[in-house]
Amino acid sequence: MIALFGGSFDPVHLGHLRIAEDVREFFGLEKIVFIPAFISPLKSFTNASAEDRVNMLNLAIKDNPFFEVSDYEIKKGGKSFTIDTAKHYQQILSHKPVFILGSDSILTLHKWKNPDELLKIANFIVVGRGKDNYKTIFQYLKKMFNFTDIYYNEKNIKNGVYFYDSRRIDISSTEIRERVRLNKSIKYLTTKEVEDYIHRKNLYRSSP
């Protein structure tokens, strides 16, 4: 089984990579495909260009044979709606599309395009962030969508939302961008290759 990991990745950081590796091991996945958004529907802009974000992802995952990067949403252009990506991968995969996302993201599902349809045609691995837990996700999905196929640390993915009580890694792309802008170190927040790329390309030096 292959899982799809979408996001802005502006930039990719060690939290993304370590959580993806944990998810791969826990669920026994064959591969994780990172899918950088061209424009995230709930964000008005990205700081780095699509090309730079793809380049940084490729640098970050180059030594992991279980990771790959897809430029599907970049090439598609416009706003990157998960429902469109799910339908695209329905045609490619031999199983229902599986998306990895943080608990903070799924708690905005009511703002997404066609969320009820999305819950029918895709499965989700939800990674706990901050103080969010299984109960938080269960109550939200039940209240907003009358959806109750929600599982806790269940490795066998069939149909539904799978809450994975993962390690909490307190790193964010926002923090990295801010530290670069303030001329502070970002060592150990992302890979050395990504850190070097950011400095070489002079990314994130000024506020958008």
C-alpha cells in the first residue's frame, strides 16, 4: 500500500520526514509519496516557489528508497484540492487512496472542497499534533459529518480514518522561515542539504 503526503512543504523539515518514516513502519507501507501543493486552498500564498519546494523535497528524501516526490499538483496548477488529487490517484492505485495528514489539518475538513465525498473515496492516516488526540478527532468527525469509522493505532487499513498516536515533533515550516528571516540557525530543524539550498538560493530572507 502507498500513502500520499500532501502539503506546502515550505520548507520540508525533519518533522515531516521522521513522522513519514514512523507512519511507513507502523502501517507497513510500500512507499510514501510527497505531493507539494501548487497553492493550498486554505493559504493565500507560499513563500518559496513551487520549483524550490520540489527541489528541497527531492534533496530531503534522496537517501530514502521508500520516499518519492510527485509534482502532480504543481503541474496541475491552480488551487490544490485534495478531492481532485484523490480522484487522480483512484485511477492509478490498486487500492483506495490513503492520505497522511496532521490532526490540525483534519480539524479543518469542513472547509475543504467536497469533504463528504472525500471521506467516501479516500482513507486517512491522521497523525496527532499538539494536544489533539483520538477523542478530539472522533468527536469532530461525528459532529460535522456523522462519520464514525475512526480507528486508534490500528495497523490494518481498510476503510476510514486511522488516528496514529505518533511522537510529537515540535518543528514547523513557519518557525524555519522566521529563523532564516532573523538570521538565526536552522541547523537540526531540516536536513543539511535543504539548509544549504535555502541559504544558497537566499530563500525566506524577507517577509512576503
